[in-house]
Amino acid sequence: MNVTLNEKLRAPPPPERGARPAGAPAVSAGDCGLLLLRITFGLLMAGHGSQKLFGLFGGEGFAATGRYFSGLGFRPGQVYAAIGGGSEFLGGIGLALGLFTPLASAAVIGVMINAMVTVTAAHGFWDTQGGVELNVCIAVVALAVAAIGPGRFALDRPFRWGKGGWTEAAVALCAGGIGAAVALAL
């Protein structure tokens, strides 16, 4: 079999996006780390939303959350309680499962923007003074998961948006920002 010089010099094709390099372990520490991050962060966000919606985990429940939102100027308060609590709950579940990751991230980002604008920004940066520190951290983690992608152990893995990237990060940030702007404008 004759091989031409061009064939010998030709570089191998680049690996497919998300493909493992030869000799790499089937499951990497990064795969497990991202799964741990998504599950922990997602379930805690879902738990926070369930405090607002269902009164679980020491939460006040839907009626009290509606009154709180009304006190912030969101009327009708119960509609905004459903939107806020639902965004935290469903966004958290989506992140934990790695399902519709850019939209789940957008839901969390939108709620955090609203929290910063309506409650915490007036208190400065640090959480010890009631500032935006924690809201910023939560929004950045949600954005980072959208950018990185949900990882190997995610329901989104077979889909294009399950690999993360600039587009997914932009969708999460823009959709979260637009959702927050709409809620703040009404």
C-alpha cells in the first residue's frame, strides 16, 4: 500500500467537541465536580423556591411571600410570588438535572437581578450589610453553568445547548435580564 507524502503530513482531524482524548478516563474529576456543583446548587435553589411556594424548609409559604412582594411594590404580589418562587424552584430543578440548562440559568439569573435591584443593592456589596454579594455569586454560578455546559451527566447532553458555549451563556444572561426588566417595569 503506497502512502503519499501529503497523506503522511496531513494532521489528524480535530476531535469532536466533548470527545475524550485517547487514554483519558471514562469519567473525569471534572465530570463529577460539575455534577456535584449542579446538584448542590440546583437543589438548594429549588429548596429556596419551595420555601416561597410551599412553605417547606422553614419558609413562609405562598401567601406570606405574596404579601412580601406586594410590600416591595410588585402588584399583584401573589403573581410575582409565583414567578419568583417558580423561577427559583424550576430553575434549580433544571440545573440539578442538567435539563434546559440555558433557560434554567436564565430563570435563576432573572430572580437574582430582581433581588439585587429591589432589595439588596441599597445595602451595598457585602452580605453582612444585606448587600448584593450573595445574589452576584448565585447569578455568576448560574451563568457559568450555562457557559460551561451541564456536563457528561446531564439530560441536556444529547442536545446542542447541552455542550455550553458563548451562545448558551448569552441566552441565559439576556433572557434572565429581559425577564428581570419586564418584571421590574410592570
